[in-house]
Amino acid sequence: MMTKIRKAVVTAAGWGTRFLPATKAQPKEMLPLLDKPMIQYAVEEAVASGIEQVIIVTALGKRAIEDHFDRSFELEHALELRGDERLLREIRGISELVNICYIRQKEQLGLGHAVLIAEELIGDEPFAVLLPDNVFEAQVPVISQMLQVYDRYQSSVIAVQRVARDEIKKHGIIEPRQIEDRVFEVLSLVEKPEPDEAPSNLGVIGRYILRPEIFAALKLTPPGRKGEIELTDGLALLLGQQPVYAYEFEGTRYDVGTPFDLLKAAVAIALRRADIGDEFRDYLASLKWDDF
């Protein structure tokens, strides 16, 4: 029987500086990927994986995230008057997705710190962590895939993907020992190494199943070069106490952390959409590239 993991942390406290000026007054996590904000994809993945409570770590200026997942009686009333039952169900469904609570990260002190401040809400139980700037298309949600690995080994699991050489210094990189198809024991982790110093090309990509012992490890984790507490460094400390596993997920990952990456993801997802894919494909084919 699969271990039940009830809670997930979704981190949404960053400044979103790579999207300025769009994020001057709007949370990066609310930027649309087609017709949904990127954070909704993460919450929906958690719900599809059986998560019962989502803890969103926010910061000053992120109120739009709370409003998005709350009821909007005026909008619902307007849609009801128009007779738009499909859109009304969709809008109501957002507020009924899952039990969500919010906690603020008052200083930009890193991903590890963002996870640590959720400790009181998590308690002494394993939990998932999802970063909204990674969006996935997969037959089985990535967190669900990872839960199967957690169930076998009862230890923390991090999602990894093989990354190009020039992308290595953008990721935490693991030193792996393969123990089954797509599953590795993590021998060490390095945060954003130079390619020549990296122990592999398996990069950590924003999905985690963590045991509660990670909180004690994060409290002992010194700040990195930017004065931030890195989750990768906390996991490296945790390795001294218990095994950590890595899982090379099945599916397609979209990095939506920069404007260009968000655009690429929107194009790819649009081409796969049943309602607009064919029309968009025809539009792209009609473009005269010499005019650009």
C-alpha cells in the first residue's frame, strides 16, 4: 500500500527579476502560460497526485495568488447571468481545488529557507515540494511517479533530468549510483557547479518528496555565496544521516523561469491543445519568416 503524503509546499516568494518590468506589480507565478497562471499547473499537479493541503510560500506583493485561488462571487455572478456554464464551472473549480494555506517569507533568503518556514504547518510527516517555474506534461503526474519511489525506499526523493553541458551551472547536480531503472542513490550533491567540476549531468529540477528530517538539516545549513540557504546544501547535509534518492522522471518538462523559456513552453503546449493546436500550427506555417 502506497504511503500517504498529504501536504505539499509550493514556493512563490521570489522577486521575479528576470521578468521585469512585467513583475513590478504582478507575481511572476501569476504570469500566464496560455490561459492559466504558471502556479496553477503546480497546484493541479499536487492535487492530481493525491495531496490534500497545499502550503504556498509567498512574499510582499503576492496577494494576487491568494485572490486567484479564492472565490470571486462577482465574477461568478456575471458568468451565471451570461449563461456561460462551462467557464463558471472552471472558475469555481479553481477555488475548490484543494485546501490552501499561505505563509510569508519576509526576506529573500533562498529556497531552503522558504521550505524551512513551512515547518510548523508540515509537522513531523513527509511532504512534497513543487517549484512553479517547472511545468510538466506527463501521463502520470511527476509527483505521483516520485511517490512510488518514496514508497519503495521510505527516504527523500528528488526529481532529476539530464541537462546539457552549458546548463549544468544552473542546477544542483547529483553524484549518482544507479540502483534501478530511472532511480539513483544520491552519493553527493553540488549546487550549480562548473561543468568540469560536476559529478554528472543529472540536474535537480524542482520537484521533491522530503522527509521531515530535512528541517533539522536546513537549520544547520550555512548560507551560500549569495547569502541564501540552498535546499541542495540542506539535502547534502541530510545525506550524512539517511539515504536520499533521485528519480529521472517520465514526461516533458518546460522551464518557464525566463521570458524566452515561457514563450517556448507556451508554443509547445499550444500546439498540443485540441482546441487551438491545429489553428496555431496553420498560423505558424503561414508566417513569412523573411518579414521578421
